[in-house]
Amino acid sequence: MRGQPTAWAFRYGVLCGYVFGWATTWSIAEMGARYFGLSLPLAVVAFASYYLVVCGMPFGIFAAGTAVLLRSPDPGRAGLLISLLWVATEFLRGRLIGQPWALLGYTQHDHVALIQVAACTGVYGVSFLLALGGTALAEAAWRWRAGRGTRDVLRPLVVPGTLVAACYAGGVLCVGPSSTDGLFERQVAVVQTNLSPARHWTRSYTQAQLLAHLRATDALPATTHPALIVWPENAVPRYLEAEPILAVDLGDLALRHGADLLFGGPRSEAGKVYNSARLITADGRNGGYYDKRRLVLFAEEKPLAWAAHRAPNDSPEEFSSGAGTGVLQSFVPLGVSICHEITHPDLIAQSVWNGAELLVNIANDGWLDAGQGFAGRQHLAMAVFRAVETRRYLVRAATTGTSAVVDPYGRLIGSLPPGTAGVLTTPVVGRRTLTPYVRLGDLFALACAGIAAAALVGQPRQLAQRRRSPPRVPAAS
């Protein structure tokens, strides 16, 4: 972007974002063709337009802003502001556009020490560190190519290197032991059946889903005594309101195992349909429900939704947005999220603020993967940050994987790989501490956006004043 006109920089950024979208979710066109019943070429065209808006526009804004900031006579200040601008455009993509998939900070999900800063800043703090380091390396490379001296080449790396090292060292010091708290731990069982999703819920399909989850649960060893059994999204693809006998059978299952049962399925009320998570308590009673609040555009929520027909049907293709806190009372208060809601940190932090002591995410990544298994791994990598941001154990149940349990520092306690069936049983502990991120929310990202916006507004004025200012003449001796 250095030396580029703002308009050209914007075009380069849009192109970069477009390529980024396809590179991170390259099988989405094939998924769209299967889910929406489109031809593959038409699906490619549709998602190409989608990427131009969702990824291209934020990247374009970042690139145009970078071109402006690089005109500053102070390269150190420009590098810092560019990093703040990167966070601002990620925040724009996540909160305003509503598509926070594959933010830069998520690439560090395996670097436990480095990501601990997320407990204060959210994932945006890790994105900032990476952007700051990348900008410093680019500045150093430019100076080296310009023939600058060694000291001048290395100068841009000092502050970013020190900051990254300090955050890493702080992360090493704050990471706690890998074991649970012993006396207060309880077992959680996560069921993964690896059944492929279906667009139309025929009676034979729903019966196969139910039987697979029932058999996997009843196959638990007699020595296993979980306090909570978690089934994935749409594990029970039927309306319990219309089938009370099925609700009784699920209550009997919970009674047999002496455990609460959390599962996903549709729910109907007042002529509306919701993508829901339901809880049945260990004594076989109704423990409440949570209705998904952030719906997937086009797949679960259609444009002009006010004019759509949402009456219950056997294969719901549109849902209404839910309301509430996402907290259900099990052996500890559960912060429940459904599928891609786990990529929205504000939603998860809100449930913790409202009392959740354990996070539970139910998902079905089968539509995204088409057998490759990468989407489930990406999804889990992003979910890891919700555990760190809130200092809560995270239980994730996904139909085709990856199902896992993550500790409050982002370490995997156990997992079931994609493309496999099984039951994962691990100990967890309910926690009540509130992190700075839960208390302050996205204050760090908002501050980055505010500072970057102020710099972009003020930069042309500063350059204009600099041009108008007469050169200083040394005083006569």
C-alpha cells in the first residue's frame, strides 16, 4: 500500500479480502450447492458476491486507510495506527457485518501462552499483536531494501518485539495447572454420532438420528456417572410439543443415567419455529430451553423475514431469532450457544455475565465440511478463545466433529476427531470469576476503532498544514 493512491489501495484490499474468503472456506460453494439445491456454477457466483461484501469491503477499508496512514512522516506512529486499523476492520466484520469467521488472532489457538491476553482484550488483542508484528516486519524489510543501516532497519522491531514478548511471558505466568479442582469436578459426556445432515427431515432420517444418539448414550460404561450428557445441534429433529411421548422417552433416558440431558432440536411456539437447545433434568423433568439468537443468513434466516411463513413443518428452513440470556440451570448454570454463535464473543461473554459457570456449544458442521473435516477444526479453534476470554470450561458437541472439552486456558482436555463416532467423557468444573473481558466487553476493539478513525480524519489536515508551513531558516549567529 505504500505510495498507492487511496482508490487503488481500496481495490487491492478488496481483492485480498476476496482471496482470503475463498482460501479460508474454499468448500463453501459445494456446501451451498447441496444445501440450497443450486448448480455448482451458480453457487460459485453467489458466494463470490458474498465474499466481495463480507470480506472484500473490510479488507478494502483497511487497505485504503493504510495507504493514508503510510503518508505520515512518522513511520513508528504509522505502524501502530495501521495495527489499530486492522482491529477496527475486524471488529466491523464481526459486529456490524456479523461474520467473524477466521479473524487473524484465531491462527494462534495452539499457542496457549500468547492467547491469554484475550482474557482482557478478546481475540482482538491477539489480532493486534500479530498485525503490529507484521507491520514492523514490513517496515524493516522496506528499510533494508532502501539500503538503510542495520540499526535503522531493526529499530521498528524493538517496540513490537518487546510487547509481544511481554504478553507471552505474562501468559506463561498466568496459565494454571491442567487438572480440574478435584473436589468440585463433575463428569460431562459428549456424544458424536457422525451422521450426515439432511435438508429434508424425513421420518426415517429423524428416527435414525434419535436411535444413534440413544444407543451411543446407553453404551456408556456402568462405571461412568456423568452429571450432564450433551447431544449436538438437531440431534432430536422433531417437535416435542407435537410428540409428548418422545419427551417422556428422553426423560426416561435422563433418569436411567442420573444425568441432565442437553440436546438440539426445533421448537415451535405461537406459530413460530426456533432452532433450540433443550434441557431435561436428571429426574426426567423439563429443564427449559434456549433459542438461537444469531441465525445464519439465508440458511436459517431469510431477507424480508417479516413477510415469510414460519409455521412449524417437518423440514424447517427458516427460524425466528430467540431472546433471553442463554443460561440454563444444570448441575451448574450453563452458558448455551448453538453452532456458529460460538464465534461471537460478545454473546458468550453476556451469558457469563448473566451467571453461566460452564460453556456448552452444540453444533453441526456437516454442511460446511463435505467430508474434509477442516470446518470443524476451524470452528473449534475459534471456540477455544471463548474459554480463555471467560475463564470457563467449554464443552462442544458436534455431530460430525470436532467435539471437544477445553479448559479455561484454551487447552484441549479431550476431543473426538471429525469423521468419527464416539462418546467423550471428561471432568469439568463450574467457575464464577469474571475476567476483564467479561466486565468490559469489546472496549479494546472500540478504542482501536476510535483512535484509528481519529487518525484517518486528522491525517490529511496534518499533511496540509505541513505543506503550508514555511521551511525553518536557521537564525543568524
